[in-house]
Amino acid sequence: MAGRWTLRILALHLSLLAVLSDLPPKNGFIPSPNGTHYIDVNECSVTNGELTLCGRAICHNTVGSFFCECLKGEISSLGTVNFTADTSAVCQDTNECVTQKGICGPNAMCKNAIPFYSCTCKDGFISTTGNKSFGHDDNAECRDIDECQRDNVCDPNATCNNTEGSYQCDCKAGFGLQSGKLSYTGNQEQCEDICKVDKTICGNGTCHREPDGHSCACHSGFTNYGNNRFYCTELRCDVFRDASLLKESFSVARNLVVQLNQSCLELTESESPTKLDGEGLLEKLLSAIDKLLSSEAFKDNRKVSTFLNLVENTVKLIGPFLKPPGTNRSSTHTELQLLLHKGAVLPQGAQVLSSKRAQLDIQMETAAGDPSSYPGFTMVSMLSYKNLEESADGFFSGMKQKKDQRFKINSKVVTVSVSNRDTHHLQEPIKLTLYHLEKQNKFNHSCVFWNSSEDGGTWSAQGCSVVESKPDYTVCSCNHLSSFAVLMALHETEDRFELQLITWVGLSLSLVCLFICILTFWLIRSIQSPRTTIHLHLCISLFIANFIFLTGISRTENHAGCAVVAGLLHFFYLAAFCWMCLEGIQLFRMVVLVFNTSFKTLYMMAGGYGVPAVIVAVSASVNAQGYGTKKHCWLALDFIWSFFGPACFIIIINIFFFLITVWKLAQKFSSLNPDLDKLQKIKAFTITAVAQLCVLGTMWIFGCFQFDEGTVVMSYLFTIFGSLQGVMLFVMHCLFSKQVREEYGNILSKFCAPRKKRYSEFSSSHSSKAQGSKSTQDTGDCHI
């Protein structure tokens, strides 16, 4: 304010000078003494006491004017450094601690001052000037103080480690703190003997302090797997002693079990046990599993329980002796994924183990278990068996089965093992994805585990649930660990008394009719031809198949014998279809070819019996286990297409030849000079063959619907058509044939009219010769 008044007085003074001179007044200038020119006024030379026109600011004169500049560390109220005196601006202190973040550096605290600022180093730091504080123009920074350079910072049993702005005292090996912490600062604690500080550091063992740390001498029945600095955990060796069932099954397994038992006892009984050869034992385990699974299936569920328990405990025994981070192995019948972590720090986070048929999602905290009993390592393994489902199938006493329902394993069996000894109820459930053996979603799937403590061993769903189920896979969630699989619930057709009665009566009647057909086509020479030869072998194939079915379909006591019955049924039913196909080809040759219309017998035998023999041989070599089931001596459900496939193909071929035959017949009937007698005969043959195809094919069409629920009607139709096939063939090929009926009449007349024997013999001989001659002229077959 004083500066403005001074400026006004100066302006008044200049105005008076201008009046006294002849020059007009001009701001910032005064006339020269002689009044001829202007002289600049230095406004900064005018003072009001000790202050200039700018007050505390620096004044700068310019030609005809001036401006003010705030001191360093200050800024005008207008937000600028410079301002003119005709404004109301004033200079104010700048808070550099706010406007310039980090001006003192990361290890100092800023304090505002007038002007400028000051910096004070944080605890554990000192400035490069040697002082705790420094100013803006000291060009200094705060640096860390190395407290470990001082004497007696930590106690004798600890090591001092400098940190940024501080330090920490870390206990030496074999010492610890009462608080359980790993380090301390200051004088509140001191490192003491770890064996006295932590009474549970060795678990079930005795702690001894040594120059380089402590060691744990485990009690009997406990081990720290050769690492004497870690917790002693229980290791049960009785599982290897109680594997007598497996010893009797295979000598290689017996030798391995003996070795594992000795190794286990050494780990739990010896004061200084030697480390095991983990790699070698793992190779022996996988080799033994391959040889066991390649032999006969375990028919006893107790053997399955012993086998699975032995494998799980063996993996737990040898896992700690492998090299981190683990291993992936694949053999003939197994696929192993094993993850191993070693060290004093417990692992954390999720891990995924994947194989071709399974995937495991597990938290490493779950695998490690209780931190207070951590043994110094964490192991997770997933072992999948390529054919164990065949041995473990059928043991479902632990499942709640509905009426007319049965279960079937629809995944590979997978054993999950971890180093955590308490896996009966996990806090965090595991997720196990199992891929289906049969890709379908019309059946309900259940997640199950092998419970060896119930009924000697059974599949159970307790503690497991289905998270997601797709046609290709099922995701399971389980709160415990064991061996797992996915079950498929199938509807089972009930063995009704009515169906059994129809089957026995119908098949018995069919066997009689087929036997009459065989005698007819074999002994009556007047009707014999290539076509009747086909009919003869068709009836023989069906007769043998029906006889075997009637006597052996339910004889499942002996697995090998049941497989033979299933193979014979497979062969003779396919042979029936092949002979039926040969009849279609024969009709085609009779219509299309003029000469050489008959098959050679050798060719017919090769097609009728050779083709089904090749199909059965190939099927048996690919999947011998597909012959014979637990209830019937027939093909397994997943192997049924080894019959349906060829049968459907033969039916399609037959339909193709029949269509061409009918087309050629239509052309010949419309020709100029048709041989009506011959064409009518072939037409009748074709109609009979098509009817025969319908009779044989319809039965198996109904058979395709036997694997779903609600198929009672289909079961009756399948049973009726299947059991009466022989009767239908007898009616079509014998009773509908005029020539056969005449031959039957001649045969009956011999027994019914013995007094007219000589006349009957003459009549029969004459009739046979005449009809034989006619058969030779007309391809040797009869009218329908």
C-alpha cells in the first residue's frame, strides 16, 4: 500500500515538472532540465524507508516503467513470479514440500521454511553432510546407516544383517527365539538353543543341537526320510507286511514288496538310515504293476484293495527320494505324474497334473498339510491305470442301486497321493477330471472312490460329487484322497419268467424245425441245387447257434468257457448272415449271367464260414476281454459292434443285390421273348430270400434297443423273433414248397401204406426221375 502512495506522489511530481516545462507529460519520464527531451525515471530508486516500490520483492527498472520479482522460495498471489506495482499482488512463501514431491529424496522428511525448506533423514539414515538435517542448497541426500558395523548389536548366537533403514538379527543354525519369529531387532529377545525353545521341532523324535544346527533322532515307527533336520512323521510298514495276497499272485510283486518292507523298516528303526534309490524303486513299481495288470484280472475285491493300498503307500514312500520338481512316467499299463517340492518354506498356490485320461487340480497347501508337522517336502502324484477298470468293475455294494439298475466303470481308475498324512477330510476339496471311455451323456455319471474298509473293497460315492458332466468327461470334487473313477448307471433288462419261457419253448421248437430242414436239404436229392446247399448251411449255422445259446448262454461260472461260448455264438450268427448274403448273390448271378450261374462249393464255403472266422479271429485278437460278460456268455456292451457292424454291412450288400435283381427281372419280363417259367421261378426265389432277410434282420433290429430303459416291448419282440427263426425258415423253405411237400407225402405214404409198397416204390421212382429231369432243366429248384 505504501508503494502505491509513493507511486502516486511520484506521478504528481512528474506532472508538476511537465507543467513547468513546455513538453507534455509522459508516464515513466520527466522533461530534461532544458525542457527539450524526456528522461527515464528509475522507479526502483524511490524508497519508502528501507523498502522499494516492490516491497520485499526485487524491483527491476525498465524504460518508462518497472516490474517486481519475488524472492526465491516465494511466488506472487497471482501465481506468477513477476508482477507490476499497479496490481494488488504480493509475494508469498512457496511450500516446496507440497509442490515438489520427493524433493528431499525417499529416505528423508521435508519441512517447509521461510523461505525454502529443510530435510530431516529418517531413522536408520544420515545425510551425506554427516548431519541428520540439511538445507535446500546443501546438495545432500540421506544414506542408510550400517548398524552392523557397531559392536554388540546382536547376541553371540545371532548374525547381524543390515537392511534398508534398519537391521535384523538372525539366529544361527541350532538356535531360535521364544516368540517363534525368525529374527529380532533391538534388545527385547535373544537367540537360544532351538531344542529348548521349540519342544515339538522334531515331532516324534529327540532333538540334539550340533555345531551346524540341530538334528532329529526319530522314535521307532517314525521317520524324517533321511533328512535329520526335519519333523519326524509316522510311516506305517504293516501295509507291506500284509500284502500276502499280492505276493501269492505274482513273484515280481513279491520281491518288490519284500524290498519295500525292508526299506520301510530301515527308515523307521535305524538311527541313521540310508537314503533310498527313488528312481530305481519307481521303475520296479511301474514294472510290477504292468506285469500284474497284464495277467488275469483280480476277481477278488480284497486283492484290488491290497493292490491299490500297496501302490498308494509305495508312492508315498519313494516320492521324497526323487529329485525336484518331480517326474512324468508312462509304461504299458500306467501313466504317472509326480510333483515334488523340497525346502523349509511351505509351497503355496494351485497346481495342475494332467495325463491323457485324467487331470488333477489341487492346492499345494492341501498337499503339504499342517505346517506344524511339515516334513520338509511336499509331494503330489496322480497314477492312472490303463486297464484296472476291468478288474475293479462289479464291486458296487457301497453304491445305492435302484431297481433294474446296474453300474459300469466309464473311466480309467486313478490313484491320487500326497505327502499330507491326514487326507480323510480335506479343508480344500480337490478337483479331478476323468475322461469317459464311452462318450455319451444319456446315462447318469457318478464320482466314486475305492473304499477298502467296506466289504473288503467297494466303490463308494461318499465325499465325492459331480461338478460338471459332459459326453466326453466328468469333473469330480472330493474332500478326501484315494483311488477314483467315474461310474455309468445303466438300465438292466429284467430276466422275466415270461421271456425265459418264450425263449426255451421257441428255441426248442426252432431246433426241431431246423433239424427237419437239414435232413430235407441233405437227404432229398430231387431238390438239391446250389441254392438248397446255401439253405442247408444256413440252417446248420442257425441250429448250432441256437443249440449253443440254449445250453450255454448263462454258463458264466468259468470265464474261459464263457468266452468260448460267446466266440462260437459270434461265429455261427455271422455265418448265418454270410450264407444269407450268398443266396442274394446267387439270385443275382441267375438273373444277370446266362452261363456259369452256380457257385463252386469251395467258394461258398470260403464265403459262408471263412469270412466270419476271419472277423471273429480279428475281434478276439483286438479285444479278447470283450467275449463274455458277468451275466451272459455274449459280447460285451462296448464290443457289440464287432457283430452288429458286419451284420449291418451284409444286410446292406444283400439289399443292394436284391434291388439289382428285381430291376433285371423287370427288364426281362418286359422283353420280347421272356422265359416266363424260369423268370417266375426266380421271382419266387427272390421273394422268399427277401422274406428270409426280413426274418433274420428284424430280430437284430429289435436287439439294438436292448440297452436303454423302457424296452420291455422290444425285449418281447426280440425274444419272439429270435426263438422262432427256425420255425419261420421251415415254413418258408419246406412247407411253402410244393415239391418238398410232395416228397414229404411220398415219405409218409411209405409208412402209412405198407401193403402198396411195390406200387409206391414204382410211383416214387417214376416221380423222382421225372422231377429230377425237370429240376435239371429248370436249375433244380421248386415252385413256391
